[in-house]
Amino acid sequence: MTISKITFSKTTFALVAAALVTAVSAPALAQNAATPWELKPDTGYAYDKEGKTFSYKMGTSNAGELLKGAKKVPKGTLFFIGQNGQLYMRSGAYLEGDGKFKFGSN
């Protein structure tokens, strides 16, 4: 499958979703440590209808087409996997005044 087969609105969401799924599985996040995502240039990330994640090597020949219909992810957006395994996103505060994660354990 090539990146051009992924629809644009799903591509944007999939990029963030795949990064989130990777980050959520990291042991550091399980311990409530703030860990930056490591997204690679020229790579597309997908979260498919079955909840599986994929990465695709992207080229630049159709970059303009890829950006059509794509949306920027707003700053201050939190992504997480719910207890049901579904990927969610939430805009709004997710840190306490002291910088601790608002939804952490205890």
C-alpha cells in the first residue's frame, strides 16, 4: 500500500495516532514521565480501521496532494487509548499548575 491510498483527513489523524500508540507503550510513560515523541521526517504513520498501526516511507513527488485537506493538530491536544482500546483526543489542560500530569495515578 502506498501513502497515496490513505485519505487526507485520516492521514493527519493516523500520523498522530501511530505516534501516540508508540508513546503509550513506552515504559517511561507508564511511569508518568514526560517523553517527547520521535516522529521521523518523510514518514507517514497510519492507524487503521482495526486499530493497527503502520508506518510508510514517504516521497516528496506528491507532497502537495498529501497536504490538501490535512489539518494541523492544535497545540495543547492530548491523545490517549481508552479502556476499550479506542484512540481518543482531547483539547484542554492536561497538566496541573505544578507541571504534573493531571490524569496520572494518585
